[in-house]
Amino acid sequence: MAAPRGRIHEVVVVGGGIVGLACAWRIAQSGASVLVVEREEPGAGASGVAAGMLAPVTEAEFGEETLLRLNLEGAAAWPAFAAELSERTGIDLEYRQSGALVVAVDPDDVGELRRLNELQTALGLDAEWKSGRECRRLEPGLSPRIRGGTLAPADHHVDPRAVVSALREALLAEGGEIRSGVAVEAVEQSGTAVAGVRTGDGPIPADAVVVAAGARSAELGVPDSPPVRPVKGQILRLRGAPERPPATRIVRTPRCYVVSRPGGEVVVGATVEERGFDLTVTAGAVHRLLEAAWEVLPDIEERELVEARAGLRPGTPDNCPVVGAGSLAGLFWATGHHRNGVLLAPITASAIAALIAGDQSDSALAPFSPDRFAKAAQLAGSAT
């Protein structure tokens, strides 16, 4: 839907992925006029490639306890978010509370997963070690080679493409607008405040701007932009009989993950590559992902390979998102979510909508303020 030319919108959201659309929807629900500007089509970037895992427990890492707390809050927000979005649009998001099973194939895997399970236990997470036999009892399609694994019943998944479609419909129903195929070249400012955005089609005035442009968020000429960079991920989609999924839960190993959807789609991912904005799908990555999935779920080899794509996650130096007010009045950041964009979209959207409405009370996102990088640089400079 094209927005009327020359109209002054209260809020312009740069980026039509899940995070940008969710922010726009929540802002529109508050009664503000909002326009999403997307360089391609909504969901054409990382959101359309992502597997949609809502898995803070199995993705917990050493040294990321602060991020873990946010991820757990993000996961807790999803049941109500999914229910509301489905009710308003009639679209099935394929939100499934099926749990996740992280399995070990060799002794090295066992050692790594045991250490992670000790961390999960120490953090009070619901993750239980299972023997190889117990893993196969839970998922009969697993290879006999499985030596053990960790069951995380609270980890879930959703179909990001369905979420994009639903968010688009929900936003339009609230009076929001979307302008597709338009690249934002810069955030425009007047003095110390934003004045809108400049696009290839001309300026779009606005009282507030939300930057949710994913891996391209640092390209908009904003002073003190947070250091967001692209992190390439290649991912595969297979198809098979819906009544014979390779697994009923998310299945992960140290080398891949496999997500089975109700309609027969099976998602296998994903690489993590520092390749700039390269979106090439490589034979080596396809081979490694399929091999890693086959060694734990042998039935994978009978599936039809229907899609191989690459996406660009928005990474940051500390692997944490960038959510909050920027250095200009009326500027807000909702980016840098790396592998957690789908997971954190609901709470990011609520936080941004609250900030625009003048509510500064969301302390959960305080550690992820956009100014943390500038503050760290100042501290480093003063120490030398």
C-alpha cells in the first residue's frame, strides 16, 4: 500500500521485517499515524529466511547471562502475542510449544553439551540431561548413534513468514501504512531532532523515526549510530509428507538445527559467517548443513530440497540488541538482534511504543541502550 505523498506521519519505521512491523503495529494501536518504509517487500530480509526458533534455553551461552534474561522475557511474551495476532488476523502463525532436544553424536559433543547443561542448571533453567536411549524414545527418528542430549520443554517455535503476513494485515487494519520498494538513504534532522527520512523517492517528514533496518541500520547517516554489522546465515528448506515429520521437537546439535513444521516443511540451518553483505548460497554450506542434519535424523535424505537461501542477521560487538532512544530527539533504535529477532520482536515492539508515548519505565531493556557503545569508547579513551 502506498502512502499519500507529502503527508506528515507521526512515526516512520525504517524496515519491514518482523521487528519493524511489530513496532509499527504497537505504535498504530496507540493511535499514532505510522508508515513503514521497506527497501524490498515486508519480510524479504532476515525475517523471511529465519527458522523462527523461540529457544532461549537451548541457545544459552557462557557469558551471556544478561542477554539470557531478556531472551527468557521475550519467550514469555510470545503466547499472548501470538494469540492476539492470530485472533486479529485469522492467520495461523504455526506457533508450537513443542520443546527442543539438543543431541550429541560423539564424545566431544557429549562434553560440550554436558558443560552447557551444567550452566543451564546453575541458571535455574528447565533443561534435563537424557541418555541416548531416552532421546530416541522422545524422538524415534533420531539416529542410533545419538549418545545423549538435553531436553528443554519450554523452547518453542513459530513460522516467521506467517508472522510477517499477520503483522502486515494487523498493521493495515489499525490504519498503518507500508511503502515497499523504497530505500531510505538517510534520517533527516532539524537541529537536534529528527525531521523524517530521505528516500530515493524524496523526503518523508515525520515527528519520530524508528530504525529497524536490520543489518543496514548503521547506513543511515545518523550521528553516533551503533555498530551494527551483517552476519551471514545460510539456511535450507525441505519438504516431505506432513504426517511423517523427522521430529516433533526442535532438534539441535553443535552443528545444525532442524525445525519441522505442521505442513511438511523442514528447516535446516544455519551458518554463521562474517561476509559483509554477501548473500551467495554456497555448495559447501548446503553440503555441511545437510550432512549435519542427516547424521542425527537420517530420514532427512528422503526429503525434497525446495529452497536454499542466505540472510543477514544484524550483529553487534556484544551480540546484544540495540533498543531505545537515540542521540536525536525523536529517534529510536530497534535493531542488532542478531539471531534473536523473532524471539525479541514482541517485547522490542512494546518497549519502542512505550518510549514513543513517553514511558521510560521498561528497565529490562536498559542494558541494551544505543548509547552503550559510545560510553564504552569514552571509558576506553579515558583509561589510556
